[in-house]
Amino acid sequence: MEEKFENKVAVVTGGGSGIGRAIAEKLAKEGANVIIVGRTEASLKETAEADKKITYLVGDITKNETIEQIIKTVQDKFGRLDILVNNAGWCPVQPITEVTIADYDKAFSLDVRALVNMTIHALPLIREAKGNILNISSVGATHRAKNLSMYVGAKAAVENFTRVWALELAEDGVRVNAIAPGAIRTNIWNVTDLSPEEAKKHEEGIAATIPCGRFGAPEEIANVAAFLVSDEASYVSGAIYAVDGGQGAA
Ligand SMILES: NC(=O)c1ccc[n+]([C@@H]2O[C@H](COP(=O)([O-])OP(=O)(O)OC[C@H]3O[C@@H](n4cnc5c(N)ncnc54)[C@H](OP(=O)(O)O)[C@@H]3O)[C@@H](O)[C@H]2O)c1
């Protein structure tokens, strides 16, 4: 039986951990060749060693040369690109009274600028393949919370890019969608710059707003991602899928 993503090629940014890793593993398991990118070689290597369909590239996607290197690697190795998953992201947690412009630059250079840069560079190949793009947003883009202005501002931009790009690229046969995850158990909760006590309080505050009563697992995002980037979703474009245990229903 033919696998769902046979002969397809996917790039997953931030594919060495958390949600990106789960997406990369799921796509590879269903037949795709997947290139994952991140700054930490150990986690990328571990992910790639678990499935021979996954290869990795070490680099910082806020740098133009990394983006160019990703596209060159895809071209040289596979000659095509069907699926781009813009997943890498970072979630700063600070009240605006403490935000510096350097904090803004750090958040927006990854969550916004790198996502746009990656998309611009991947588009010629994606259009040639009549492929699709999946952006990873956040429930926070539409359900705001204190101390997250830089993050939810960035993700609001991601959701609007998703919709406008879907409008613009439809005539090329290219679909663009996003997933807005709720609270998912990954390392992102440990890299906030908060003290352990503050981080615990922040996490408890979020947990109290989840109707399902628990954090999600990265695999629960990957299941929806695999649907959205597949032909099963051939009539889905410009959609923002909530995968959040009901958090965004309020
Ligand atoms: N977990 C949640 O509750 C949640 C909720 C809503 C949305 N999201 C979104 O889900 C996405 C994935 O996050 P996650 O929860 O899976 O957290 P994560 O495990 O921390 O994943 C973030 C990934 O991005 C990579 N990354 C960070 N900076 C990078 C850079 N400059 N260049 C290349 N790669 C970079 C990281 O690898 P390196 O550090 O090795 O570079 C890591 O693999 C993010 O966009 C996040 O905003 C998560």
C-alpha cells in the first residue's frame, strides 16, 4: 500500500524537539523525507537517528545564511519541496513594564522574521510542487493573557500571514494553514527567563484555563499537522486549527 507522503519532501523548523519533533516523526513514519533544522545538534541527531527518512541541518534560522543553506540542501538532496512546517518559535513571558527593545527583537526575529524569510525562500520550490505551508501559531494569538504581549503579538502576525498567503497562493495550487496549539508539554515552558517559582505560577495560571483539564502532548499536534499537510486536506486553506483542549472555545 502506498504511504501517505511517499516521494514527498518536508522541511520542519525546530524539528529536534517538542512539537516539531513529533511532526517530523509523524511525516517520516508516513513516508516523507523530512529535513529538520535547529541550533542544537544533539537533539537533531537523536531525532534523525530514530528514523532514516529524517535528516538534519544545524543552524540558526534567524540568520539569512541558514535559510539559504536549507534551500540549497533540499535542492541538492531531493530537488523538490512539498511541505514547509514553520514551527520553530520561542515564548517570552514578561510584563510590558519589563520588556526591552532587545526582547522584542529576539521574539520577532524568530517567531515572525525567520518564518517570513523561510517562506519567501521556500516558495519557488513549494509552488513548483503545488505543495503547502503549515505555520505553528498559538491559542494566545486570539486568547490573550498578561505577560505575553511580545509572543501573542508575534503569533497574531503569523495568523494573518497565513490567511493572506492562502489568498495569494491559491491560484498556484498552494495551500497555507496554521495550527494554534494550546498548552503542550514541551521544553518551551522551561526557557522563559522566569525564575522556577514564577514559571510554576505562570504554568498553573494557564493550566486553570484548559477545559480538558490537562496539557496536550506534542503528538496531538502532529496528528492534526499530518492531516493538514496531506491531500486529505485538499480543500483546506487559510484555516487556523485550534488544538488546545478547548482553551480557545471561551
Ligand atoms: N508548547 C506549547 O505549549 C505551545 C503552545 C502554543 C504554540 N507553541 C508553538 O509551537 C512551536 C514549537 O514549540 P515547542 O513547544 O515544541 O517548544 P520547543 O521544544 O522549545 O521547540 C522550539 C524549537 O525551535 C527551535 N529553535 C529555537 N530557536 C531557533 C533558531 N533561532 N533557529 C532554529 N531553530 C530554533 C528549537 O531548537 P534549538 O533551541 O536547538 O534551536 C526547538 O527545537 C513554537 O512555534 C511555539 O510557539 C507551543
